[in-house]
Amino acid sequence: MKLFKLYICFIIISGCNSNINKKKTEIEKYSIDTLIVSKNIEINNEPDSYENLVDTLKIEDKLFTIIQNDPRSKNQMNLAILNSKKDTIYIHDGYATNGFEIEDFDKDGILDIRLYQITNTGGISELIMFDKSNSIFRPIINFENFPEPTKIEKSDLWYSYHRSGCADINWGSELFKIVNYKAIEIGDIEGIGCEGENINGIFVYRVSGNKKTKMYSEIRKPGYYNDKWDFIEHYWNKNYYKFE
């Protein structure tokens, strides 16, 4: 969903003025004292002219506003979610260094929030979902451990991809599920192509907590495996049910 930009002070001042003299909870204090940011704020004697990222999210008959300052801004502000009364109901623990996006990540008809991070390994994001039972937003624990997630069609599983060193000659892909707002690894593919390793090839494991059981192995010579993308996609889509 395309982000539109507004100045945050314009959005929430009207909702906060009527409550400013009331006893504040910690989250209400954050809303009033921290989220009202002027575009003319000066840091190191230079104006911070970047506008804030603002988007709206509708879930059933409830409308929410999502706010974070532009990642290029010197005034770093964590993502916050406001309800229709302009009360802050959620503040994310981490700062999204590459902005956020609204999408239906798990294809359940309810929109979710992805927070993107700039990292050396690439593809790392965080996920916030709406808990309908309690009418609250909740972060998905451990989601950042599964970069570049891809959903397996007709299942409730995803697989990731990440570099593991040696200029992406070593790599990995994890099969995972989301249960009770926690991302849980259930499978692992290791690609080991770097010279100097004890063994080279592609190895697949079933994962249960700290226990790993080998499901498949393919010994290869050292090198960059150009077919790794096809291997990952084909293997998980054909064999995911063996790990459930």
C-alpha cells in the first residue's frame, strides 16, 4: 500500500489536547510528549526537513493510523499505532531503518504491518499482526530470524533465505510457521560451497527445538551453486508436509 506523508503534529494534536491535563499512562505520555514533532526541529543546528511516514489501516470497522518518522531523519522514532480517537495503542520496540509497508502477510484477509531493516545480510524485516481476540496489535517474536520469507501456497508455512558467509557461497533457508504470534523453525537447508569446509554440498534437516534430524544430503564440490534458488523453491514446495 502506498505510503502518504503528513506532518505528525497535524494528525494527533487535536486528539491529545483534550486529554493533556488528565493523568497519563506511559503510552499516553509517549503519545503527547514524543510523537508531536515539528518539521522545523533542529539537530546540530540544521533543520530536519524529512516528513513523517503515515498510513492508515482498516480492520473490520476499526480505523488505525500508523506513524514513523522518515528513516533518513536524524530524529529516530519507533513506529506507533493510533486508534480512531488518536490514542496511541501500540509502540514497536525496534526502529524500522527502511520504513514500513502494509500487506496481508499470512493471506487471512486481515492486513499486517511489515517493518524493513537495512542490514549487511539483507532481507530482514519485522512483522506486526492484529490479535482479533483481544483487539490489540502484537509483534511476531523471532520473525527477524527469517529473512526474505516466501509463503508456500495452500499451507501455513513459509521459507526464508540468507547468506551464511564466504560471499554468499555458504547460505541457508529455514522452513517456519507462526504459532501464537511466534515464528518457529521446523526445517533447515544448509548450502556449503566454500572451500576449506569439512564437507561441501546441500543438507536438509528437520528441526524440533534444539534437535536437528537429517532428511536429505547431496555431496557436491566446492563452489557457487547457481541452482540454489530452484533447489530451495522446489524442495520446500514438494516436501514441506514432511516437516509439519
